[in-house]
Amino acid sequence: MLGVLAALSPAVVTLVGCASGSVASPPAGVDGLVVPSPSPEADDFAATVTNPWFPLRDGARVVYRVIDDRGYHRLTVTVAPGPAVAGVATTARVSTEGGRSTTDWYAQDRRGNVWWFGRAGEWRAGTDGAEAGVAVPAVPRVGDGWATAYAGGADLQVATVVTRDAALAVPQGNHYPVLLLEVTSPATGQDRVVYYAKGVGVLEENTQRGAYRLVQLARVGSSG
């Protein structure tokens, strides 16, 4: 059995915290896993992220339109090889907005679940008690819920599958079927929903509670 499976899946951007350590999620499309994982094993992971709901192709460049309290502006996401985190080779998803960049690290296990391994400058799985969690499962099932990572004392956030049969129009075009995840944060009172399309990835993200922010896919290309 794979080591991760024996031991035992963003947005962007959620953490899990508990004073006494990580807490296992209820059963999900990642049945048999403990999420987050205290001991991921490199052999359990593939070299690339190919989950159809959240593909991360090396060299990809995606542009989003953002609407928030500052008005309209642009968010650019690029994909490149990432560092080894907790002994696992990762893929970096770099989000640049207003001249500032945020880098998140992901890796896909051999079942197809995409794991979130950290965020540069904030937390890193395998360091200071932080643990990797699932960003997008291989088999999203309506009603499934899971914690997304554990970063020692950080806010608990939980992703839940609302539907995988939605339709959505964004500036880049119309999409169906669309996966809808709801991400809740009881401690901060912030809720948001994230929409994913097969072969594309994140289509839209918007807040339901907290500061208003709407992110919509505008253009897909490559950095080459």
C-alpha cells in the first residue's frame, strides 16, 4: 500500500489549525487517506499535476479579472517546477497581483488527488509541524468535506463539494460541467466558493462572507 495511503485532498489558499495537532477529515473522494498527512512519502506522488479539475501544466499562464474594493484589476497565474517540500517534488503556482507575488506548492498523488504543500514565506509542510492537505480530490463527491492543510495554530478551513454539475460563464467563455467547492473559515467568518472546469482549473472564486472579492478567468495561454 502506498505510504501516504497507509499514513493517512486550493484557490486558492486555506490552512488548518488545532492546538493538539492535525485532525482527520471525514471520508471523501480521498477515502482511505488521513487529511492532512503527517508523513507523505515521495514514492506516492507523480511527477506532474494532471488532475482534470486542477491541472498545473509547466509553463502555463492564466489571466484573471479581479473585482474588489479597489475596483477592476488583473491577477496573473503562472506554473513552474517547485522545490522539494517534505521530501516531495512539487509544482509551483505563482499568483501575481499589483506587483506582488504569492507562490503555492502542489503535488499529485498516484490516485490523482492534488495536495497543497505550502505557501512561500508562510508555511511549508514538514516544517514547524505543518502538514500537507488536499486541494482538489481525484473524485469529488457531492457532500464530501475535508480540511485542506495543517500549519500549526493557523485558522481551520474546510472545503466541501457542493456540485460537480454546474454551468458557469466567465470572461474567457462558457463552461459545463463545473465543480463547485465551498470553503468555510469559522474562526474568521469568511466563506468563499471556488469553481473549477475540467481541463482548465479554477474558473472563478468569490467571497460569500468577508471583504468582497470576485476573481474570474479571462485568458488562458503559456509563458513561453
